[in-house]
Amino acid sequence: MQLAVPAGQGTMAAIMGLEDDLIQSLCEKAQTLSKENRSMGEATELTVDCLVSPANFNAPGQTVIAGSSDAVAMAVTLVKTDEAFKGGKAIPLSVSAPFHCGLMKPARDQMAEIFSKIETKEKPSHLVYPYIPNRTAKLNQEPSSVFELLIDQVDHEVRWKQSVETMIEKNWEWACEFGPGKVLQGLAKRIATPTGKNFATTGIHDVASLKAFEIWMKA
């Protein structure tokens, strides 16, 4: 994925305090203005397409955008200067590539090629439990769509906020975060709070926490 865009030509930024509809408007305006600048001869050193779009819907009022360096920079400027986005805050991120946006198409094509060579017997044939892919944020138990959704996720936004909202709508009351840290637990709490519903989270990061979880499950 890091090789899909030349170094320095793509980036990402965190946008705080703006709702999803404003994020979309922000990206559309930034992309339009950046394209106009390019047409007037500005930012001609960039060889990638001029675009910016949501990349990660993390939690209410917390979204990451990604795209060409000029379009993302324009979005950051708009958040600071445009009254339409008053109350928002933009934080440029230090990343190696603009992940989860249209500029990742070369990486998407490569993944598709790899998956196309997998033999039928090696493909998922039966899913015992449904899961919520971040691409759709909807319950899925169709094995034939697993690879397709993974491929599609490479150059499309991660819908984490919507995925947790789906869990809550299904009246799921707790979830586990596997791995070190509590980032996803914190985001889940922010997502659940406005709903008024109980949604507990716990972390499993080593053998001890796994055993503690097993004991809690059996209680």
C-alpha cells in the first residue's frame, strides 16, 4: 500500500468536531478548489489524481480524511478559515501513504490479483458466525463476499463508527478488543454514549487477560 502513491504526494488528516455530512462537504469543496489550482498551474509537481475523501469514520466528531497532498492541505485550510466548517479542528497526520482512498487503487488491484489465484478449496466456504465488515457496517455471513469486501476496503473508507452502531442496534451489550492498548474501546464508548444504551468493552492483550475473560464468561 505504501508503494501505491509516490512519497510525499499523498497524506491524511484528522478532522475533529464535524459531523459526517460536513466532512463530505469539506472533502468535495477541498477537491474542487485543488483541481482549480492545478488547472492554473499550481502543484504541478504532483502526479497523482487530485482527490480527498473520508478514510476512517472513527467516532462522532472524529474522522480521518485521505488523498493527494494538495487536496488534503486545502481541506485543513478550509477547516481553519471557512465559516461553513466553524467549530472543526484539523490535524495533519504523519503517514507513509494516503490509506483507504481512491489513490490506493494500485494496491487494490494487486490484492485482487493475489486473491484471484487462490484455489477454490482454499476460499471460505462456510462462516459459522456472522461478522461486521468495516466496508459495509452490516452483518455478513456470506462466504463468497469475504475476499471481495477485503479488496474493496483497500481503497474505500473504514466505517468503524457505523459498525459499532450496528452492534448497538442489534442490542449487543459488550465487545472485546484484541491486542495492546484501548483505542477501540475508547472509540466504542464515544459511539455508544449518544445512544443511551449499555455497551461494555474489555481488552484482551495477553494470556492473563484472556484467562480472566474466560472466567468472566463462565460466571
